[in-house]
Amino acid sequence: MESENFLREFYEEHCDEDARLTSRHGMVEYLTTMRYIEKYLKRGDQVLEIGAGTGRYSHALAQKGWSVDAVELLEHNIEVFRRSTRPGEPVTVRQGNALDLGDFGNDSYDLTLLLGPMYHLFTADDQRRALSEAIRVTKPGGVVFAAYCGSDATAIQYCFVRGMFQDPHYRALADPVSFKLSSGPAEVFALHRREEIDALMEGLPAERLHFVGTDMATRYLRDTVDRMDDGMYELYLRYHFAICERPDLVGASNHYLDIFRKQ
């Protein structure tokens, strides 16, 4: 309950998720995610989005003709989601928790999106439970998308650039040797490195298809990206798509996308 209270306060008072994904630099994460989603979607597929927020992805897919069911924890986000639903749009939303999708049967969806919950789950048990539930409701051969926040980008951009390591509270959250960051509900976001995500996936009935940095260098260059004219922005997107799966670079991304097929 304490975790949910921190989460509710953040999204109701401090975060405009739609605006984050519609700025020019924010669109890189969105466009990258949609590029991979559309790579695997086929006509007639059924989509489930777990932790749908205000519906940025659910609405986009429904407006392209796919049938989408959405689950969201926070009532505030559900209200925004419903206000944004167009007449006749093939999308539903209900309140629910990524840790217990008991309202959904086994092997029900062709494509399952877990684009928010892993940001806010702080124990390996909860993280594996959310992944297991997403896999359970997905059809054999279906594809699951799980998004994470990156630890090292946060260390660079916030702890060093913004000087947060000068605060003893935040300094104590960093391992003194590896500089891997830890966090809890009060910090709102769980932070990962790829090796931790690999460990979470061990033993689950899934085959990885892609591991993607959805924004890569973009947040480091946000002001530059926002000033680009259309031609330079298109060139930057081409560069970004060319490097977003490179193992030597992906760890610097603010956001990761793990894409895997249910076996």
C-alpha cells in the first residue's frame, strides 16, 4: 500500500506521461517501441496492455485496428484513459494489478505489453511474478514486451549531472564499487542493468527476440534533439534504430525493452 501511495502521488502530481512521450526527444522512445510492436502484430491479433497508464500505446494500437484490453492500477490514469477513448475504438480498460491477472485466462493474447509495471516493482519476487503473469496470459508463440529503467543512465544524468550524489541519501543508494543504484518505493523507479534482467528471465518459458535501448543517447541530447529540423530528426532516428540493439551501447539507455516469445 505504501508503494502504491508513492506511485499515485507521482503520477497525479508530478508526471504527465502523455507529454513525456510526445515531446520530440520523448517520441524516440515511443517510436522505437511502436516500431517493434508493429513488427510482430498481425491482423486479428488480440493485445493486452498491463499497466497501461493513460493509454498512449493502447489507444494508438486500437486506432490502427487492433483489439486491445488494458489493465491499469491507478484510478487517475484510468479516468484519463477513458476520457481519451474515441467512439467505437476497440479498447477496454479495467483496474487491476500486474502481480495478479486472475481475471484473464491462460493463453489468451497474441501480444502482451508490460511497459510500465517493471518500473515500479522493487523485489525480484514481484518482478518475476509480473513476468510470469504476462507470460501466462499470452498464447504459445505469442510475444511479450517488458520495459525497464536503466541504472547507469540514471547515475550519469541525475546523480552526477544534477549533483544528487552530494545528498547522503542518494549517495547511500549506490554500490561504492560498481555504482549500481538501488531504490525503493520512495524513489518511485526500480533501476536495472541488463545482467539483472537476464537473471529474472532464467527458467521462464520464453525465448528472447530483441533487447533494445528505446532512447539510447536521446536523453543525453534532449535539447539538441528538440532543436533538430525535420530532416535532421529523421536522420537521427535512422541512426538510433541502427544502434538500439548494439550490446556495447544499450546499457547507457534510459529505458530498455526486452522482447521475447512464449515457448
